[in-house]
Amino acid sequence: MNLLQETLTEIAERGHSVDDVIYVGSRDGYSCSWEQFTELADREYDSGYGSQEVAADLEIHFTDGSWLERWEYDGSEGWDFRNPFRDVIASKPIIRLMRDNNHFDAWSGLGALQVDED
């Protein structure tokens, strides 16, 4: 897999272009320009299982607040797209954060945990 081509494909599939990129780097301050990224990323790597090859904290941020971040599972890796936070339409109360003896569906999210059993 070529990191640059993978990145360009992901950017296009998410409805962005390289003109939308405002930051390439990590949250602790390591960064480079888009031009530098294209030079550094134009390399082949094994995105399959094994050991991770691309820096785990690499992110690409866009003008609309969304970003790409790296994911990894057993050495298999790629990009995940994250949408920016948007205000919720209506606030709903939270009465539990974790599964208990009556609420087992924590993997479905907060909504499933708030349902009271009658």
C-alpha cells in the first residue's frame, strides 16, 4: 500500500480535497506542511497484519473541523474519518454509563443503557 495514494483516496472519498487540509501531524505538536507530507508519504508499506508501520498518532485536519486519524488492529492499519462535534438537538438525561444486571447492551451506546426494564 502506498501511504500517499491511500491518503488521497480517503480524502476524496470523504468529500474533501487537499485544499481543505489545514494540519498534518500529531496533537503533541509534531507537524509538517502538506507538501512535506506528500514527499514523506509517497512510500509503500504493508498495511496488513504484523506490526504497525505508520505513526499511530498521525492526523490530517480539514477546514470544516473533521479529521483523519490512524487506526490499528494487530498491525493491520489505515485511516478513520472523524466528524467535528456538532451541538445536539435535544439533551437527554444519562442515568448509567456502564452495563449492569439489567442492561447488557453497552456496545450499542448510551441510548441502550438508559432504557428502564419494567
